[in-house]
Amino acid sequence: MINGLPQSQINITLDGINVQDNTLKGDRGGDGFFAIVDPRIDAVDEVTVSMAGIGAESSGQGGVQIQFVTRSGTNTLKGSLYHYLRKDSFNESTWFNEQNNVAKAKLKQNQLGLSIGGPIRIPGLFDGRNKAFFFVNWEEFRQPSDVPATAPS
């Protein structure tokens, strides 16, 4: 809920396109953030939240406008690489687990990704400086589980 408005008043756009899942939009619980497309961490360049005096670019939908703008290539080749690692061995057990002799929860989570962008160049055929650019973002999330997945027979 934002500014006391109902959850159905949130409008989400990605590069100017409405990505709101209107079938789930409404006051049925949750946080009201129902997007069909989840913007990836390293692909987002700009986030704007507008709540009052929303301009024509928001299409007049909703009392709150959340706008995501993705990155694009530039004349300089740039990129990034990351790996976030979470393991239960990195964390201490909670006070409550210690008091009740409960084992610490197992955790293994990997989130890795890379992004790269720059001008499109084909030597001898095309030089895209100041004209054509590319941007690629890849992200992977791994969280293995000890619980076996079985289907009912």
C-alpha cells in the first residue's frame, strides 16, 4: 500500500510498456506489485515512483506510477559480472534454535549474472558508433533443495 491507496492503484511500466498483471491486480491481499515481467537487477538503469501530479507519460492509470527503464548500450564497451553466495555455514544459528536444541536451517543459494553493452560493430561492413547499440543481461538463480520432488501416483 502506498499513501493509503488501494493496491489496485499501482501501475507498473517497463520502458513505457504496461507490465501490470491486471488479472491479479486488486485488493485480494499481497503487496499490490503484480508485474508480468520482473526486471532483473543489473538490467535496470532507472526507477521512478510518481505519486502526485502524474504526467501524461503514465497514461493516467492508477494513483501510483512505478516506471522501470532498462539499460542500453553506449559507444563504450562496458559490462559487469557478479556472484552472490549464501550458505548456512556463513550464518550463526538463532538464539531460539540454540535454546530449543533445534538444528540450523540448511541454506545454499547462488545468484550469478553478467551484463555487457556497447556499439554494434562488424569490421569492414558496419560501424554502429553513435547509431546502433546492444545490451545483454543474463542472470541465474540457484537454490537446491533437500526435499525430493515427487508426483502423486
